[in-house]
Amino acid sequence: MPNRSPLLFALPGNNVMSERLALAAGAEMGELSVRSFPDAETYVRLKTDPAQRDVAIVCTLSEPNEKVLPLLFVAGAARAQGATRVGIVAPYLPYMRQDAAFHRGEAITARTFADVIACEAQWLLTVDPHLHRIARLEDIYRIPATALHVADVIGRWVLRHVPEPIIIGPDEESAQWARAVAAGAKAPCVLLRKERLSDTKVAVTLPDNANLDGRTPVIVDDIISTGHTMIAAIEATKQTLPAPRRAVCIGVHAVFTAGVLDAILDAGATRVVTTNTIPHFSNAIDITDALAVALRAQCTAPGGAGPPDGAGAESVGAVPATAPAA
């Protein structure tokens, strides 16, 4: 009898997440060869037959330019070799920042990237994409696209590990997301007022009625990249009276430009924590089980429609939660 369980292929660097995901989702790990020719072109070979199987390719897309072509080649090979459906599990989804043309002549890379992915993939599963002016993935993706939200997972981690927390959201647009973290942490929530002065400067202030007395500030954001928002938020908490406990900083995606982690700690954070959507030594919050639930639903849904309501994810066509902005 042919094997009908989902087949997972891991792009290089994604094996740890993929093996844990396969175990949690009841999927089989496929064997894959990806290497470069001497002229830097990419060679791909699927060593496990994908014929008549639902195939999921796992590749977190930080530093995407070097990963996207191999990813598309693997997806194309699986389709050509008879896979029933081919999808991409990208715990971190890039190219969501440039979601509009702010100056004449700019490329709207979020939309172009979505078209590129849809050339070979038949569905997409990701975690907390950076949705700002684009409200839902379905606004730009022409394939079923599911955004898994992990605020509840983060909240439970805070509940277990942070004494007397108060959740601090980066701006008013993060309200629903930050409050979901606070609900899981059984903690109060405060939203910062943020003004972006330039690409490298952010000014944030706490509301006048914010009370951090006796609380541990937990500053949450979807992406930690340049760290400017985190550092500005730490400085804002220092200005409260009486002085608060040192802040814990939490991000979903550990993008981290050079020197950022040290800069956040130097600014006064006691700890910087991320989920494992991007491998990094700051990873302390495991979202594998939540991702496995969404993957199982994706692979069993007719036509790749995504998880049903209540699966902890936003499927295409559903009303999304408001996501935090950079």
C-alpha cells in the first residue's frame, strides 16, 4: 500500500525544525540533495519519490535571496515528479516590508515575491508575517496562504518564566496582538506611542497613565531586526517612577542585524528571547507543536484550503488578527 502521509523536504539549515515538525505532524522526512555547481548554479535532486504524496518544503526565509531559487527548484521538481500537492512551510516570510510604493519608481516587492512563490507552490504556511498596509496574505497571494499566530504560545512562556509581567506593545497598531500575549500571560498590557523619525531612529513614549510599579516590563514585537524599537522602549520604561524592573524583550522572528543583541542588552534588557522560526541562540520559545497542528490541517484540507476555524491560524478568506508593525 502506498504511503499517504505528508512528505517533508528540508532545505539546508532547516533539518532540526523539519525533523521535529515531521514527528509532531505525523509526516515522513524525505531525502533531498541541494548543492552548487562550480559556476554557482544550484543542483537539486529529490531522493525520496514524491509521487501521489502531499509534499511540504520547509525553509525559513531569513536572508532570502540565496534561498528562494533552491526552494522553487525543489517545489518544481516535486510537482514534475507527480506530487499531489506541493506547499511551502516558511516559518519566517520575507519581503513584507515594502508593501507600497513610498517614492516614485519603487518596486512593491511584497507583491512580486508573492507572485514568484505562487509560480511553483500550491499553498503557503508561515508564522506571524509582518502585515501592515497589507491586511491579509490573501490580498497578495493567489494560492491558499495561512498565517499562524503564536501570541498565545508567547504568553504561556511569559507566564512560566517572568515574575509579575506587564506586556508592552510597540505601538497602537499592535493592540490585538499584544493583548493576546497578555491574555496568555495573565498580565496587564500597555501600548507605546511610536514615531518613526527615520530608518534608524524611533521615538516611543509610554502612556501617561502607565503604571509599571512592581512589574517586569515584557516588550514584545514581531521582528527584532535593527533593535531600534526595542531599545527605545527600554529607555521609555526607565523614565517611569518608581523605577521598574529590568525589561525582558521578546520577538517572534530573530532577524538580528550585526551587533543588535548586544545593543539591546547594553540598553538595559535582562534577557532577549525569540521563537525558533529562525535558528538563533536566543530561541527559547518553541512553536513547533503549533506549526504541526496547522500543517496537519493544511495537508488534510480539501484543495489546500488551510486550517479550519479555531486551529490557531488565519486561513485565506478569514478575518485576520491585527499584526504588529515595525
